[in-house]
Amino acid sequence: MTVTLNAPVQLDPCLRLLILLARLQLTEAQSRAALALCEEIADWEQFTRRAQERFVLPLVYRHLRKLMPPSLPEEQLDLMKLHSLSVLQYNMNVTAALRDLVKDLLGPLELQHVFFKGPTLAERYYDEPAMRFCQDIDVLVPRERMGEVLEHALGQGYTPLDPAALESDATSLAFVSRVQKVITLVSPRRIAIEFHQRIDNIGSIYDSRQVLAMAEPMRLGSRYISVMPTSELFVYICWHHTKHYWSHLHWLVDMDAIQRHPSFDLKAVMACADRRNLRATVEASLELFATLADPELWEGKALSENGRDMLAMSLKAMQGDHQVELAMRRQKATPDFSFSWQTNARHWLRWKLLGWTRLFRPSYADYQSWPLPRGWQWLYRVTRPFRESYVRMTSGNTHK
């Protein structure tokens, strides 16, 4: 069933312009619409700030420098350039941290891995990789080698961020590798590196061993790294960005950049989506992207019910701050899915059943407060509910 949007969604001119500019290239119609929207911008400083908050400032600056709208004061364009250069400098530091990670850790350890999102996505699919803001680096590694990776990283000057109090002894590293699916260290360049054992919450969508096995090589400078094939990555970002309601506009640019790449094949993407049971998510994401690219502000555009739902919630997230997104996440069907139509009863029931086991799952905080040798760590599971209840009664917070 399709639903026709008879009137444009009411958005302020700043957000409408930012959404329109969130793509690598503009059509003539999009350029004309952008110039018209520029006439409605009353506060260019606020516009620049919002472009920064939504992680698209360098790309927005590139478009506006080319369009040269008469309503944009030269000093404001210069200010955008200054802030954009700061973002570009940060992104270059992220790329340098990525090269260090490969040269100093992954290469010497001959570690099977997969980079996803962030700087590797930008390097492969963007015409100017430094245009994409990359907050951190995400890499999937085999669970059985996580402790080894952490030990070598900590020995080379990486510092723990999550868990912040991570100890470097073998027992500590083995424990955190068993109980925490993402462990974050900060590189010597002050860039956060997220070491993943899974890329979804319970492993019902992605089997980590399969993801590692199907990776393909990508050249980065003088070395090769492993990344997701294009079809797999596209499906993954549709799922991941939907999980966060598309609240950051550089995620729209990701969609645009990958679809422009020679390796993009829609049939292969949909076949991959079917294998992952994510067809509805990918189809709605493509609808969202096409709708937001419409220079006529999607008036009269026919959307599926799923596409309409995704559009409404995404625009709500785009207009709100991080607290709005956090409030929206608390209403999700499961941590992996924002909408009930994305998944089936089997996944939902599996998540609910796992809720009982999560009650007994220890965290690194348990080890930190009560370090036990490997042979006695089963006590964490036995005592976890009581320790959790005690912490809640004494502090009012959940001990994580």
C-alpha cells in the first residue's frame, strides 16, 4: 500500500537546505532549489553551526562555494571555510590513525579483520574522502583473538576508553573479551578505535565469522586492508543508519556516494538484503533517500507505509538533538530495529528470551570491583542479580 504526501513536511529553511546539500553532486533542479532556499536563511552563523552538528559542513561549504548565493555574505562563507578546514584536519588525523593501526597492530599480528563505516567508507566511495566527518574507527576482529589485540595495543600506547578502567593483565583482557562486544581504545593520535566482536546486538542478523570470511581487500596507501563488499556494506548502512533514525546527515551522503560508485549493483544489494532478512529496511531507506533528494520537497510523492514511517521518524530525529534521538531509541522494537515491520516475531522473541540471560551476564565493572581468577568467575553470574539490586538501591543507577 502506498500513501501520497499531499503537502510538504514543514521544516525550517536551514534543515531543508542542509538535507538538499547532503549529497556529493547536485542536479540543476537541486541547485535551483538550493539557491531559492538560501534566500530564506536569516542567520548564516546558525546555519554553519547546524551543518557542523549534522556532520556535513565541508560538503555544504563545497556546494555553496560553487553556487555562490547572493544572500550569503562573504565573511560567512570564509567562516565556513575555516571551520571546514578544521574538520578536514581532524579527518586526516583519523586516516593517519587508521594507517598506524594497520601498520603497528593488524599487520604484524596477521589479524583477520573487517573495517566498516567511517574512514574506509570515505576512502572507497567519496570523491574527496576528507569531506566525510569520521568520529572514530570501527573494526571487526575474531573474538578468540580480541585479548591478543588489546594486549598489543595497550603495549603500544593505546589507552582504554570503554571500559575506562581496563587493566592490561591477561586475566582482565580475557574476561573483557568474553563479556563485552565492543571495546574502545584511544590511539596515540587521540582517535577512538572501536574493536567489535559483533556488528549487531545478538548476532541474529550478522554472523561475525561469515562477515570476516567474505571480506574483500582494499588498498590503503602501500598496504591492503579488509572491508565489506559494496552490496553488504550498503545493506549494513541502511540497517545501521535506520537504527539511529538517520539523525546525522552525512549518512544520507553515504547512501549517495555508494550508489554513485562503479561497484554498486542494486540487484546484488537486494539479493544481500534478502539473505539478511532486511529487504523492507533497504527498500524504505531507498525511498527515504529519493524523497529527501526531491527539490520539490516531496509534494505529491507516493510512499509505502514503511517509507512514510521512516520519513516521519527520521525528520523528527533530524530536527531534534541527541536527547531526542535517545528518547526515540527507548521506544524501539528491539535494540537492532527501530520499527516493528523491520523484523519478525522470531527475532523479537529471541531478544525477549535473552533478556532473562542478560540479567545474569557479568560486566567488566563486576571484575573491576571483585577480581577473580578464571576458575572462579562463574560466581559473577550467580551473584550478578543481587549485586545489581544492591547497586540500584544504593545509587539509583544501573551498574554497567
